[in-house]
Amino acid sequence: MSSITVAKVLNNNVIIAQHPQYSEVVVIGKGIGFNRKLRDQINLSSVEKMFILRSQEEQEQYKQLLPQVDEKLIEVVQEIVLHIMHCSRQPLNEHIHIALTDHISFAIRRFEQDIPIHNPFLYETKEIYPEEYKMAEYAIGRINEAMGVELPVDEIGFVALHIVSALSNRQISEVRQHSLLIGELVGLVENYLDYRIPRDSLDYSRLVTHLRFVLERLRRGEAVQETSTLDGLMKREYPEMYSLAWKLTKIIEQRVRIPVYQAEVSYLTIHLQRIAQKKVDEQDMDKNGEAP
């Protein structure tokens, strides 16, 4: 059975070790450094309960971060990462150990200094990434419990994006840009219609989910089947919403720098028309309610 050799104990939960395949590694695991000495052998059979940072760059970043972080937080983050792996049943980019530890550490400092932070796209994040949002809810709950803090619900959205980044192997900046873009597009629709879409409505959920999948299809390079019949129907029956959908797709093209298939305009028109009709229905109900 292969094993790693302890080269240095950084704290009770983190060591530097020699790995038979990856040479020097940073190993993170609950209690892995407790009572360990130089050249101790650690069996790799418990690999599910510890994490190995193989990248030299990731190792250096983590080593620099450790002195600034409460050791209890390292333990909690490890528990959270295990929970994410269990729920998603997918491999995680190892950078999540650094990104999540750093983010939560900073969030705790903000809480202690009573510095509020607002997440303007919390609802969008919850709708776009519902599974990751649930994992983030668990994460913030555990952190609040273990660290004796009360991080606000806004942090759930931020942590959810870190989880998306780790699961999809995308930079957090790209994930955040997509969420910001979707929020901006929803805002443009609302401004155009002069109507705030209820955040708990099915119409809102459908719209942001559709926009998410547009961006995902573009990222993966997936073709969308052209439907000239549907396109002609949408353009003829709902010209105003078709024009709005076209403008939105052009904004997406400019931001992601990838051409958007024409069929996306037609499908987006359907969602926009449903929302426009909902506005009309609500106005009619208000008028009827005010009638003598």
C-alpha cells in the first residue's frame, strides 16, 4: 500500500509531505498533523478524508494563506468540501481549498468589523445554480455554527459561485461574470417592460434558467437547431418581444465574444412574451379590482 512521508507539520490539519507520484505536496485533513513527526509514514488508504494539493502554485498560495487563518476554519472548510463532493458526486478543482478558505476568512473579518456587504444578484444565483446554492446554504450554516459568527444570507450566493467554479473547472471570475450578465439582462427586460418580475415566480425562474443555458451552450460550443418556422412565427406574432430578444442576444455576443445562434432569439422571445402577458394580466386584474 502506497504512503506519503511527512516533511513538515504546518498545523494539526495541514502537513507538507513527499508523495510517491507527485513529489512534494500539501496535504489537508482533519488531525492529519497531530503528533506527526518528520519522516512519519501516512497510508494513502484514507485519501477520501484528506486532500492533496499537487500544483506548485496552489501549494505556495495555501502556505501563504495558512498563517492568516484560524485553524478551526481549515477544519470546517475541509468538512464543507467533503459535503460538496458527496452531494455532487463530481471531482472538485483543488483550488477550492484556497478560494473558499480565503473568502470565508475575509467574510468573518468583515462580520467582526461590522462591515456589511450586499450581494445584488443573490436571487439570480439561487435560480441559476439551485444545487450549488443548497450546498452553499449548508456551508454558511456550518461556518456560523462552528466559528460562532452570523454571516448574512448574501454570503450564500458568493460561496455558491465558488462551488460552481470548482465543479466546472472555470475561473471564479468567469462564473461571476456570467451571473452578473444574467442579472443585467433581467434588469434590461424589466426596464423595457416597466415591470418588476416577481423573484419567486415561475416566469422569473424560467427566464434566468434559460439565460443560463444559453451561456452554457455557448461555453460548450453546442449548436442550437435552427427552426425557421418558429422564428418566422415569433417575428410575426410578437415583433416587440422578438426585437427585445434580438437585442439581448447581441449583448451576450458582445460580452462572451461568441456568435449566438439565431434560434436562441426565438426561444428567448417565448419567455419574454410570457412575462409581457403576465404584466398585462396583472394590470387588467388591478383595473377590475378598482372598478365600482
